[in-house]
Amino acid sequence: MELVSAWGLLIYLGCFAATLSSALASLVSAPKVFQALCNDKLYPYIEMFGKGYGKNNEPVRGYVLTFIIAMIFILVAELNAIAPLISNFFLAAYALINFSTFHASLAKPVGWRPTFKYYNMWLSLVGSILCVAVMFLISWVTALLTFAAILFLYMVVNYRKPDVNWGSSTQAQTYKNALTSVQQLNNVDEHVKNYRPQIMVLCGMPSSRPSLVDFAYLITKQLSLIVCGHIVKANLNIRQRAALREKAYSWLLIQKIKGFYCAVDDMNFEEGAKALLQAYGVGKLRPNILLMGFKENWATCESADREQYFNVLHKALDMHLSICILRVPGGLDFSKTITFGDETLSPSSNQSDLSKSKSISNLSIPRNQSYTKVSHESIDDLTSSAENKFKLGFAKDASKENIFYKSIDGTDVPAEIMTNIKIFQMKHKIGQIDVWWLYDDGGLTLLLPYIINTRRTWSSCKLRVFALANKKNEFDSEQRSMAGLLSKFRIDYSDLKIIPDINRKPLESTKVIFENELQRLKREGDGGDTGVTEIELLSMKDKTNRHLRLRELLLENSKSSTLVVMTLPMPRRNVVSAELYMTWLEVLTKDMPPFLLVRGNQTSVLTFYS
């Protein structure tokens, strides 16, 4: 270069100037970048270098560290030994910058607006490839070491999952991929082999009915969609909505449940349920099963509330959705007995009047934050901050089981209540899952217990199937036919029992139970009227006797089972009243183990080999 130059000294001056400017830039800018990296807590044991000094927050500790590293390389006193390594790291940085701009252009986020007139995304990609090629041309060994170092740093960040949000292009790409996948899925015709149970759980705040959400996730885990629906009577503002959303996603995150939460306000139970069923979802990603808890206070509540519960079943069937009703001993609603996290406000249920509570407007939302900022804050930020807050809010000696739950009075949750909360999380070493497949509703009554039986915590339970005989004289042939059908469905069961005497009259003691339930409804109902007329009792006598006989068979065969799954009686509109229907369900499920009532939508969900 000196020979071809007009003035040889100029070459030396240029080299010194370039070297000095690069050194000063690295010495000043590198500590600033390192300080930001330390403040983001991306890597462990380096937070001390994030501290700044002076009004400009100068990274003095970073300057000292950079000086020490520079002196170590200078003391090597062999430029040819360190030049390939330094050059490779610089080239790697340039390659990553070029690829980042290319990826941002590929993902097309609205916020990516390059101002360079001649910018081209493909030129950035070519630049990134050329940088990598030059790295290997300089020294392939050093290039591999550089890639190994970058991969190690990436894996550490990916493993630690720090609580930072840079608005990276990968987030934009994730959104784009999700949108494309949903659009492609919408153009695919449904097939029975690809059926997935997508559940809308009417649980209110998830932390108020944890066992109901756990049961739903037992079915959908790593399989399909779960949505926690919350119906609030009061009118919510944006701050209250953000607070409820934060609390719900915090609970889902801590419980490691991959689901969604949706709240509707200013509606009663029936209107809110209809809104959730009709409006939630996009394309094929929408619920096809409605899961509700059994209404334990059906006999003592107002008749309007009972009618709303009953009408929601009708609406779900009208929308061609399947229905599941879960009842467990001790009930599902813990909103009046426990609190989640460090809140003094009990979790709001479907019937809660949130307008009476002033504290919810301040729940976990900074007062100096605008509504717009709250509404645009990401769920990841909300859940991460809430998780840290809940973890720090308890004593270090708190037990692992109730670390996130406290009684209303602030004391530890009793062991009995914790057992009811964790009922569907516990490991069952022995047990039985009884399936009472009474009617052909598409096979959902068989599919759901089969899915539960495949879960690790329920895999040791035996699956028993009970079915009704159509003809008394062909009992053996029907049992062989049912066994063959289950074999074609590839349902692995331990026992099959055909019930031949379902039409036998129930015992007097069973009739007394039914009469007592009607009397309890009359005694505690509105105006002393049960809502069940004598004409209805006479017209529904055969069905009532059938359900009473089913109770006797349930007590005889499934009283000690771990879980009972049975076909839900059809709630026929204008044929059976809400009062009589709820009395049927009460008689069937009273004093029984966890009981799931299932009604499919007549769409086949089981495939079989012919």
C-alpha cells in the first residue's frame, strides 16, 4: 500500500488513526452495552457491573473490566495470534446485525421502518452470509470457536428466560406464523381422526375454582385449547380488566397451565355464557365443549338463577357444542374460603358484584400508568411480574402445597381444603375410572375418560365400561358386540359390564331420596313452590324411575371408584323443567366420587378399524 500511495507516511497515519478510533470506540461503547446487558440480568453473576456512577450513569466498573481484558490481549504481544479471534468476533457481530435487519424485514412488524433510501432486505442477507464466509476463510477453527461461544450465550439466555422485553423480531415472526397457521387451519375440512376437545370452562376467576380448571387441563394438556371464562355482573373499567387479566394469567403461569382467560362484564350468568360461547375464538380455534361445575346451591338459589343455568345448557346444544358438568365432593368453588397470592380481595366468581370493591381498581396496576399503556402491556410482562410478586409475598418456610393459597383470615389453608383443591393433580397409584356409556352421543363419553387414563397421574387406574342392554334375551351377544366395538375403537378397558335391568322399578328408599329433594326445593324455594307440577311428574315418571334406578346401579358398582363418567340426560326444552332436571342430576351424583356428566353433540369423535 505504501508503494502505490502518493505519500507513504499517509498510510501509517491512517492505520494509527483507524486503530485509535476503533480502540476508543470499543473502550467507551462496549462498557455501555455491557452495562445494559447486566441491568437486564441476562446472565448470572455479572449484575455488579451494571451499576453506574455520576449524573450520566457511567459504567466505571465496565471501563475497568474492559481495560483489564484489553491489557491481557496486549500482553500476549503476538498480533497474528489474536487478530483472527478478534476479527471473527467483529464479523460475527456484523453478521448478526445484518441478519437481524433481514429478519425484521421478513417478519414485517409495523414498527420496522428503515429510512435508508437504498435499503434492501436481501442485501442484508447477502451481507450476513459474506461475513460468515469470511470468518471461515480467515480461520475455520476460530470461526467454530466463535459460533460455539455465541451458541452458548444464546442457550443461557433461552434457558434463563429473563424478565425483559425488547420487542424483538422473533415476537413479530411468532405472531405472523400464528396468523398464517390459523388461516391455513380455517381452510382445512374437519376429520374425525383430527378431533381435539377444545374446552370453554365457566370457572370465573381460575384461582377460585382451581380443581375445575385442573380437570379441564387434564384433558387438553399438550393436546388442544382451554379457555377460562369469567362472567362479572358489574361493569368493569380498563384498569379493573387489566387487574383481573393479570391475576388470572399469573395463576395459570404458576400452575403451569397453558390456557387462555376471557372476561365479560355487565351481564348475568346466562348472557355472559352466551357471549363467551358465541364470540370467543378465531377460525377453527374455538371451543367445542362447554365445561361447567355442578350448581351445588340449585335448591336454595333464586329460581331465575336456576333457569339461567338450565338455559345455558340449551344454548350450548343449540350451538352444536358438547356439554360436561363436573361435581366433586366438597364442591368446586373456593372463593369464600381462600385467597390467591398476597391479595386481601377474594377471587371473584361468576356472581360476584365487583362494583362493591374499591380495591380491585388498584390491584397490581401502577396508579401513574395510563389506561392506554395498561391495555397494551403484554401478558408476558404481567405474568412474570406477578409471579415474582407472589413468590416474594410469602415466608420462606411456607409449605410447597399452599405457598400460593391462604385462608380468608390469613391463616394457612386446612389440609382437607388443600386436598380438594389438588384433587386432580394428585397421583393415583390405584383406582378405577367407571364409564357409564348410556347413549350414543358420538363417543365423547368414552373419549374423555380414555384421555384422562393416558395421563401420568391417572395411568394406573383401570378403565371399566358399563353399557345398557337393548334386548334382555340377547345379553351375551350384546356383550360380545360391545366388546368388539370397543376393540375397534382401540379403547383399552379392564372390564365390561352390560346392565340388563335398567327398566326395573327403583326401590322405595330411592324414591324417598327423590321426594326429599323435591321437598327441600319446596321448603327452600321461592314462595314454597317447587316449580314441578304434578302433570310434569306424571309425564316424566318413566324417565324419573330410570334415573332413580341408575342411582341404585351407581351405588352398587361405582361408589368406591376414583372417577365416574356418565352420559348426561338430555335437557329437553319445554319438556322438562329446570327444577326437575336439576333434581335428576342431584339424585344421580349425590354422595358419589368425582362425577363427570357428558353429552356429545352427535358428531363422531372416535375412529375405528372395520
